[in-house]
Amino acid sequence: MKQLALLVALAPFATAQIQVDPGIAAEIAKIKAIDNHAHPVLPASGDTGYDALPVEHMEPYTEPARMRAGSPLGAEASHQLFGGAQKRDVIEQKRDGYPNWVLDQLGIETMLANRISLGPGLAPPRFLWVPFEDALMFPLDNRGLASKNPDRKAFFEDEDRLLARYLKECGYAKPPASLGEYLQKIVDPTLARHKRGGAVAIKFEAAYLRSLDFDNVPRAEAESAYARGGAYKKLQDFLFRYIAAEAGRLGMAVHLHVAWGSGGYFDIGGTNPLLLESVFNDPRLHRTNFVLLHGGWPFTREITALLSKPNVYADFSAQTLMNYPRAVAAVLREWLEFTPDKVLFATDAYPYSDELGWEESGWVASSAGRQALGLTLTEMLNDGEITRNRAIELAHMILHDNAAKLYNLQK
């Protein structure tokens, strides 16, 4: 099995204290996973829809060692995926079938594609859409926010373009005069259109643009801010909760980037997941399921506590790119001992560079994620916390069943 080979290939990176139980490893290797979060790329050249806020043009910053140019993981991933063939030749040969072929190599049944839009080669049932909604939260003049640092300057230019697209799709050239009309004519139709387009969730990258402290703002104050242009944060806070409530009503989960992020100016403290607690407790949002992407790293213990909320889930995407399997396993063990039914597998596959494209990063993350899960379950088994049957059950839950239940994907 190719998936078993992935685990074996990662064996040199495991420490000597413990190795994954062979029976658990074999079972993990057989499971076709649901990838909760990734940014796959269209097989045709020139695709830019894989992210609303692409990070590859940022000023230089210190990257995690595993993701730097020249990392042996990229070369190993390329070898495992393509052998001696050139990636471009495989893409040309497979054409629109190439993304499905990549999923087959990664042992992934279904990938939630966090993109501006889908397209040829990225289609259900293998790829499910998760569009971006941050632009709806910033309908006013964003030049003041953009001036904070070079990263945000580029990001708000991206958000302005995406909002212009959403406005045009609603028949508008600029935001309407009143907040009520903006909600009725722009926000509601955009969310409904995304739902009709197959979206199973929506995504906020707000952590790249501002802190995650979304206060509970009365509508009257938001209307005043919209009309007068002041107190912009109050308007954003109101719009975030409004959009999240509408997403829940439509049956779409809300994905949030809650973790360290790319860039030398990224506000790590502003991503502390405890800033979101009042959102999760808001009675108007109890019908909305929130998924904390990347598991809040480095705030992983805060995530553990928040998983007690009935509408909060977490995945461990990106952690398996930045960190080695044993570090991820330590996080997973705490989560699995606390709320194993709220934990989701994901890769954050993304075109980071020429040598670490979405395919290679997906392979690295999938391999490390399975290795980390195997280590966690082996340790729990050895310590007498779970039986072997329960270990196998947990493996299926994390890699597939929890996400299938959350997104109603059961066959």
C-alpha cells in the first residue's frame, strides 16, 4: 500500500523512544482520509484562485526549518509522488484528472478545497468548496488598515479586489448606502450563492488582517459606523457575527485561521483562540459549527479547553508541515484524551514554492499526520488508556469519520 510506504519513509524522522505499533500503522495506512483544509491548484497553468491572500510575495521572514528551500522533505515528497518523472509531464498526461491522481497518492478520499472558486479538475465529490468571506467584513475605505505594515498593504489590496468581485456578482459597483441594504443585497446573496455553488463551509483569514477579538456589537452601532465611516472595528465585529450566523442557518461551517501565520509582521498574539470564546458562547451562533484550522498552534492547550464547546472543532493542518511528528503527537494526545470526536485531519496543502507545491506539501503533511497519529495511539495503547480496538476506532474517527459527520458526508 502506498500509504504504508509513506509511514515507512518517515521512519527516520521518528525518535528512538517509541515506534508506531505495526498493527496500528497498517490500519492507519489503509484509511482513505477526509482532508479538512487545503489549497489545491488547478492543473492548468496560471491559476491564482488557491488563496484570497497569497503569501508567496511577502517580504522575507524566518520560515520553519522543515519548510525552507533545500529541505530534504521536499525532495523525498517529489520522489514518492513522481519517481523519476517530471511533475509537468505527469500534469500534461493526467490533465483534468491530475488533482484526483494526487489525492490517490496521498490516500485522501475527499479534500476540502479552500479557494476563491473551483474549476476544471477540482470538482465534487473528491473536492468540496470552502470559499473566503473576509472581504465582506471590510466594505469601507481600508487604506488606514493597509498602512500598518507591508504585508497588510498587499492583503487589503487583495481583499478590495475580492469584494469588488462579490459586489459585481450582486449587480453593484460599490457598497450600498446603508448597512441594511448591504446585508440584504450583498452579504446574504453572496453567502446563498456560495451555498448553491456547493460550499460546505466558509473561511475567514481575518488573523492576517486584524485580531480575532470580535465583540458583540449592537446593530445600531454598526449602522452608525457604516454610515459615518468611524468605529470601523465595531462594524467588522458586527459583520463577522452576522456572517457566521447566516452561514450556520445555511448549514455551512465556519473555518477560521487560528494559529501562527506567514510573514514577519503577523500578529501571533491576535490569534489566541480564547479571543473567540464570546463568539462561541453567543446564543445566536449556537447553530454555527466553528472549525479552528491549524489547531491554534502555539496555543494548543487553549484549543483543548475550547473543544468542550458544542460548536467548536479543530484540525491539525499546517502543524504537520511546520513541526515534526513527535511534537504533533503530543498535541494530539491531549486532544484525543479530552474530546476525540472534535478532532479533524487536514494537510494545508499549498503551493509554497516550486519545490514544495501543493502536491509535495500535501504528501509531507499527510505522511507526518499519519505518523503523529500512530505515535499518539501507540502511546495511549501502551499506557493502558485505550484498547487496540479503540485505537483503530480513533484512527478512523480522526482521519475520516469525524469530518464525514460534521459535513454530512456519510454514505
